[in-house]
Amino acid sequence: MDFSGKVALVTGGSGDIGRTIAEALADAGADVAVSYIGEAARAGEVVEVLRKAGRRSYAVQLDQRDPKSIDDCVRSVIGHFGRIDILINNAGWNIGIPFGDLAALTPEIWDRVLETNLRGPFLLARGFGAELRRHKSGRIVNIATLAGIAPGGSSIAYAASKAALIHLTHCLAVALSPDVTVNCVAPGLVEGTRMAERVPDAVKQSARAQSVLGRTGSADDIAQMVVAYCRTDSVTGQTIVVDGGNPMGMH
Ligand SMILES: NC(=O)c1ccc[n+]([C@@H]2O[C@H](COP(=O)([O-])OP(=O)(O)OC[C@H]3O[C@@H](n4cnc5c(N)ncnc54)[C@H](OP(=O)(O)O)[C@@H]3O)[C@@H](O)[C@H]2O)c1
């Protein structure tokens, strides 16, 4: 794919990894919308950086737990740019609940995690699907986690939601073929992020100890994998792990 004239939406572009993905897509030549749920100022900073780099960019408010907010976002992005070529389902939510503490994982928390991390990406793909298909070269990249492949991470609900997101990647790759490729990046712990702060300490220590490279996942490497998926024409339904080489993620 030649990125010039192409339009991307990075959900959660106000977040730590989303910002890096937005910058990498802009660097590759795309115009980029970034979504936020509450952190308008952080989203605004990202927009400024992308505009200074010579790209068109704007921030859109999105609560992907809310189907109406998703419909509004779809209308807003297509209204603003007149098209969309690339959807990066990066926004997510977690909370630290040790696996053994089943009682703490309430139905409300379960629903919040699953609605944000699984139903939201599906409804966004559904909402943007027709427009992504229109140019016959659409791209979706979902951001899952190593915890969606091997049991671990911030909570059982988070791990289950991301395991389902990985399989949603397979299902959408079939559903949207041949016009849209759908792929997934599964990061391990990314140090210094807001989300990593909500991961129990024991889980963080284990991620550090198990990475054979002696370092955990990098937001830059995640962003470069997203760009690579978007560039390719014959890769779909795939998941790549970016985690410093935890043997649990090696297939
Ligand atoms: N950080 C890690 O160690 C790590 C590891 C593996 C996978 N991941 C995955 O990488 C992705 C990005 O994580 P991150 O570390 O960049 O997290 P982050 O800094 O907490 O960013 C999360 C983003 O999602 C947005 N968001 C939260 N709830 C939302 C909702 N209901 N609707 C729409 N947007 C919502 C936030 O908006 P506001 O900024 O407005 O709050 C923010 O932009 C997530 O999918 C996460 O699961 C992260």
C-alpha cells in the first residue's frame, strides 16, 4: 500500500501505544484521526504533532462501549476526510485483578472489559466495513496482548477479551476478504505505559524474567508492525507477538 492520500483512524490515539502508532502511520504518509474517551488534551497534543509533520489530523471523542458513540465516530471520520482506508483497533481498558481472586472479578467489571476490548472493535469494523471495502484495499489491525495467547496479564477478563479479539481477527479476515486485510499485534508488557501501571507487580516481574531478549515489548516495534501489516497486500488473519521473546508467545 502507498500511504499517501490514505486515511487512518487509531482508536485510543491519546494513549501511550496509540500515539506511537498514529505517529508511525503519519510518518509513512497517511492522514490520521485519533480517538480518545476522556483525555482530550492528550489527543490534541498528538494531533498537533501530526499536523506539524505535514499530515491532516483531528481528534474524535469515542466511547466504544456505546454503539451510538461508535456510529457518531464513523460518521465523523468519514465526514471529515471523505474516506477511511485503515482502522487500528488499539483502544482498550484493563484493571489489575489477580487470577486467583475470582470473587473480585464482578459481572460489571467483566462486561466493561469485554465491551471495550471485544465488542467495541467488532462494532467499529462493522461501522467502517462498507467504507473500508469500497477502495478494495482496506486494512484493519487489532491490538491484542500476549495474555490473549497464554494465560496471564492484568485479569482473567482482560486475557479472555483479547483471546477473543485474536479469533475475531481470523473471523473478520474471512468476512471482509478479499477487500480488507485484518491482522493483529499481540504486545507483551510495555514498560512505562498507563496500562502497565495497572498490571499486578508479580505479573510484571514474570514478564521481565521470561523475555529471552532481556527487555519487554516496545511501543515503537508495535507501531512498526502495524505499518508493515498495512503495507502488505497478501497477509491477513495473522497475529504477531511483540514482547521481548517470552517463550509462551512463541509458536
Ligand atoms: N501497555 C501495555 O503494557 C500493553 C500490553 C499489551 C497490550 N496492550 C494493548 O495496547 C493497547 C493500547 O494500550 P496503552 O498501553 O496505550 O493504554 P492506554 O495508554 O491506557 O490507552 C488506552 C486508550 O484507550 C482509550 N479508551 C479507554 N477506554 C475506552 C473506551 N471505552 N472507548 C474508547 N476508547 C477508550 C483511552 O482514552 P483516554 O486517553 O481518553 O483515556 C486511551 O486512548 C490496548 O488495547 C492494550 O490492551 C497494552
